[in-house]
Amino acid sequence: MGKVTVFGSFVVDLMARSPHLPIPGETVKGSMFKMGPGGKGFNQGVAAHKAGADVLMVTKLGKDSFANVALETMDRLRMNKDHVFTTERTETGIALILVDEKSSQNEILIVPGACATISKEDIDSLEETIKGSEYVLLQLEVNQDANERIADMANRYGCRVIMNSAPYAPMTDEFLSKLYMVTPNEVEAEEITGVPVNDLEGAKRAAAYFRDRGVKKVVITLGARGVFISDGETEDIIPAFQVEVVDTTGAGDAFNGGLLAALSKGQPIPDAVRFGQAVAALSVQRIGTTPAMPTFDEIEAFLAEH
């Protein structure tokens, strides 16, 4: 099993549920509040770690009480903290999440804080880490120049770069050419390629856009429809597992973490996608993001049952 690096954001999720989402100027009395660890990078790092990968988590925190939410979670899960950067320049990132308890619709405001201040010096200190990693998983919740430096470093040392292109932000063709794999959802795939991904043919056209720019493997998540793969051998949709959904927040992060864990163990891409789908299927049956990520034993039991 190879080492993997997850490079990305940490934010503290501040989630409240209310009878309806407030309109401007309105105060609504909520029914529940929950605070916990989140951020796409951190969620994916925890998911991969709990799914059995040898993960080095890289993120950046402020020097404030919210930073402890990340550090205490990593201690509890016995995750390596050697590559958690800190800054006094700004605060730890946060996400304000409002959920309508009737419709489950949500409104989310993210303030990246420290995660938007990852410096060249921070990246330079990761050289040995990237050199010793088989894969590095990125997202778009940190400053993009940091992602670009990591991709350059990874390419120099033969470390494969996986980009989960969420939340959507423009990427240059030059950056795309440095990626081994992209894992957008259907909305992000359309935003990047301009191709609607409503069916198999649309997914194939979107995949061709990425491959034309040098991306070797394309994995597009399609929600309840499943996951589309274009890996040079398979070009098809793998159906999703049918489960009772409680909370879809973090499902994409669960999938990406599971996919990374399976790839790090040498599984072929269709099998790794199936493993990632199992992680996501388990996570949506629980409330929350980081706390909802399943363990390796739970994933194996789920796969055996299905």
C-alpha cells in the first residue's frame, strides 16, 4: 500500500436547522445547532484514513480555538499532524450551514480563512512528503496557486495528481495537463467543459474534453444515477447503491476519500470507484460530514452484503 497525501481545506462546520431558510432581514428561531470538523480537504483526508489508507493530511489553520477542532479530531483518529500549517495572519476557516428541516434544502457560506493563505514556503516544505507519495488528492477550496505548485512538484516526482474539482473554480488547460485524474460531479463537469452531462453520451463528451487536455482518467459522479468512468478501458456508468438517505452533505468527499484509499491499495479504477461508492452510501445514512465517514470494516461489510 502506497502513501497518499490529501492537500486541502479545513473549516469548522457551524450547522443550524430551522423551520425555513430566512429571507433578508428576517430572524428565524432554529431547532438545532451543531459544530464540528469539515472542509473538503479534511473530509476527504478523514474518509481515506478511516477507509484504510496511509494518509498524510496537509491543511492550514489559524491560531485560535477553532483550530483545536481539527487537531483534536486528528488526535482522536490517530492521524499524522506533521503537515498541518498554522498562521497568525488570519483565522481558521468556517462554513455557516443553514438547513431547512422540512425540505432539507440548505444555504452554505464558506470563509476559507487560513486555507486561502498557503504559501510557497509551506509547499516547499512538503517536497519529501510528495516525493514519497503515490497519489496526491486536491480540491478547489484553497488558494489555486498552492494547488498549482503541488501539481508541479508531484509531476516532478512521479506522484499522481487527483483533482476533485469542487467547489467549481476556473482551471487553466496547463493545470489540467498535469492531472492524472479528475473527479467532478455532473454540475462541475458541465461548468468546466461546457457539455451538459445528462446521459452517457454527454459524460463521454465531457470526458473527451478532459482527455484532450492531457487528463488520463476521468471519473464523473452523477448522484443517484451512479458514477461515470473513462479510464482507457471502461467508458460506462457504474450504478449507485440504493440506500435510505438521511444527509447528503459530504457524500462527494466520502466518495473521493474512499476512491483514494482503494487506489492506494492497487485496486483497478472500476473496483476503486465501487469502493468509493460504498463509502458514500454509508456516509449519507448518517448526519454530518467528517463524523459520518465509515471505517474500513464497515465498508467491507457493506460491500459483502451488496
